[in-house]
Amino acid sequence: MVALLLLLTISVLSACTGNIQGEEKLQNEADAIKVSLLEKYERSFHVLEIKEHTVQLGGSSIIHAKLAPAGEEELHFTLEKVPGEETFKENYLAEKWNRDAEKIVQSEIAEIYGANAFIQFQFSVRENLTEQEVISSERQDLLYALSNHQDQLVPFIQIIYSQKEVSDEVELKKLLSLITFLKENNLHHIRISLDIYAKELEKKIVKHPEKYLELPFSERVEFIQKDRILFTLLLEDQDTAAVETVQDLNRIIDEEG
């Protein structure tokens, strides 16, 4: 009995020691991450959450962390790295520019489409732009990026709103107004998805969103009048870059419809 109790005590102590070592390892990783990000962006960051997990059963481990810049704790981004290695992948600039660009466009979209429009803004950044060793505060600014790295930025706006009737001519004028505003703010290459629904179908859409909202990207234009979407249009970045008039939008519709 004494031997059994001794064995159990040793097992519990070993488990506790393992937990402590695991916590120390993650703390060391968190400290190393903060140092690396400080050197890269010349500003401090907080590690909000950090954990280690295996990519697949029996496979290698990976560190996943959620962070925020000091003084902007609401701006969350993620980082991944292999334990013990210095290199990592993170999306700080993408999240920062996404937030800053959304601030630029949200009031204009609300002005054009109404405050009840659903707006989703996504901003992705090509890896070779964020792989630089040191990115100064000037180069972290969205306006600098839009002026100097248009080819490295891939913004996307999705607009969904409901109304009783849809006029193609009116909607294209609204869309042109938005595109003009975006270009005036250096957002020349941006993907736009515009979905307009009749008010009487809103309950059906909410009840079965997979039926109404998940459209294949290959179908860039649809006009369907019964129990479905009335008007939906997807513009690729090369479209918005080229659009200057309503006639340009009509040409896209004629080509894709």
C-alpha cells in the first residue's frame, strides 16, 4: 500500500512538473515573439493568448498566438510559428489596414446604401510585403501602402441590403458613386460584391442563408425576380480599376450576364 501511494505521488508530481515546464515554454515563446515584433514594427505588442498544438496526429507542433499592439488592444491579429524557430507568419498589417480602410469607406457606404446595409470589409496583404525585416511606422500607414504598394493589397467589400423594388439603373449609379469615392481615396484595385434583396424576402433569407447568400464567384451577375436574389454583381479588382462610367458597368453586365 505504501509503495502504491508513493507511486501515485510521484505520478502526480511528474504531471505538475510537466504543466509547469509547458507553461514556461509558452512564456518563453511569448517573450521571443514580443521581441521579434518590436524589432520588426518598432512598437510594443501584447500577447493575449498563446497555445501549442499539433498540426495533425503524430505530426509537428505549432505555436498559435493572438496579439494586439500596445495602446490598441481592440486590434487583434494572429501569429503562427514552429516552436523554437525565429521565423513566423502573422497578419498584423492586414488587420490594421482592414480596420483603417473600413473607417474610410463605412460612412460613404452608409450614405449611399443606407445605415441598415450589411457591410463586410476584408483586407489581405501579399506575403512578400510583410516579410521585410523592419517596417517603419511610416510604411505601416494605410495611405502610404495605398500609394506605394497597390499591387500588394487585395481589399474586398461585400454589401448586402434590402429594399422593396430594384432599379438596375439606380443601383449602377450608386455603385459608380462608390467606385469613384474609392478611387479618390487611392482604393483603385478593390473587389466589390453587391447583393440587393426585396424586403418581403428578408425573412426567407434569414431563415435559409445558405440558399440565398452563398453564390459561386464565377457567376458575377444575376437578375432573378422570383423568391430569390433580385440583383447581385461581383466586380473583380481589374473591373473597378477600369470603371469610369455607368456604361462601363453595363458592359461588364452584358459580358457576364
